Amino acid sequence: MALTLISTPLDITTSDTAVCEVDITSGITSTYDSYEFHFVNMHPATNNVNFTFQVNASDDTGGGFDTSLIASGAFRAYLKEDGSGGTLAYDTGSDNARTDGFQRILSTGTGSDDDQSVSGVMTLYEPSSTVYVKNFTAVGNGADHGDYTVNSFMSGFIDQTLAIPEIRFKFDSGNIDAGTIMMFGVT
């Protein structure tokens, strides 16, 4: 499997250039069967917020990222900074039951302390298919607002048989103060 860097739609290294959301509205085509979105040290301005995504189908390009239904499941492992509280569990708060809201990528509320952020990879499979729903997986690690380190595993599908040419990433509240998002085509 080889990755081809298509774009770096976000590269914030200082809080002077904070953004509310990152929209990728070009580059997701039939050129690749899968696309990976690498997010590195995504740091929120607001405490206890979730890093999320939603898509626009080809019949809603330029729309509000609010009509595609998503079904998903999540589990996570976490451990408190002092070494206590370790566990592995299904996360009912991060799954979607075919809803049109934004989907959490990690099952944790990220903290806004200077040393807290989330990093990981979200993969979108066959976004140009006009036959099948669009499967996705996400794995990542973050420092949550309660001073836990959380390793999260998310998977699901976008219940859409139209092509998916656009995707939006954002925290569910406040700005993205720092971080990098890179989009890769997978061959």
C-alpha cells in the first residue's frame, strides 16, 4: 500500500491563525479507491470538545454538510496520567445510529490545556462509488479534558450510494487552535 500526498488543507503552528472548520472540497475523486486523512496534534480552543467529520454527497456539493446519514460504533482504551483508571470499553456516547449529525473521530473530549491534543488517521473507502455505502475507519490517540490518554477505534458507514466529493473536519465547539491535516490517496 502506497500513500500519495494530495493536499495539506490545514497546517496551523500558532494560535494566531485559528479556524472553526476545515472543508476539503476538491481532490476526493475516483483516482484512488481510498483516502486517508492524517490529523496531527489537533488542539482545540475550547475544553472538552470532540474532533468530528461530516460529508457532502455529490447531490449536495457546496451544501451544509448536514444530510448524509452515518452509522458507527466505537471502543476505547484509556489510562489516567497518574497510571490509574485503565480500561477498555465500548463507547456508546460516540456511536451514531444513522444520524445526519457530525461523527466523532475519536471517542474522547479533548482538553484545551497546552499539552493536550489528538492525532490519528481516518480512512474513507471508495468515496466515488455510486453503488455501495461508504465505509470508514478511524484510529487515534488523544489527551482528554480529564487528564487521560485515550486510544480510540471508530468504524462505520455513510449511508449514501452517491459519490462523496467533500468532507468537513471540526471540533464540535470552538476553534482549531493548532494542528495539521493531510489528505492522502491510497494505492
